[in-house]
Amino acid sequence: MKNRVAGLINEWEGVSQEDLIELLKEKDQALQAITDVNYQLSCERDLFRREADHYKARCVKFQVDEMRRKRAGGEIK
């Protein structure tokens, strides 16, 4: 880790402060874009999970109702 930091410091030697500030701004923008994408994916995942749970519950309810009709001698549609 120390060698990596020392290497970065050597690379930055002679670079103007404005350039370093600009690089940090670009890095912050890239990280914000990644954060936004992750947030969107999390929201979509949660929505799809809720929808899947809803459909699963409907399927289980349908199966239970169908079994009850069979036991009662009713017609299955």
C-alpha cells in the first residue's frame, strides 16, 4: 500500500493544483453516477421482488382454493 501511494505521489509531481482539483471533481462525478445507478437498480430489484412475492401469493392462494374445490367435489375450472 505504501509503495502504491508513493507511486501515485511521484506521478502527481509537477501536476498543477487545478488539474488535481479537476481530477477529483471528475472522480466525484463518476462516483455519483455509479451511486445513482446502484440506487436505481436497488429500487428496481425491490419492485420486482415485491411483484414476484405478490404473484407467488396469488398462485398459492389459487392452488389452495383449487384443492378445497376438489375436496368438496366441486368443478375445477
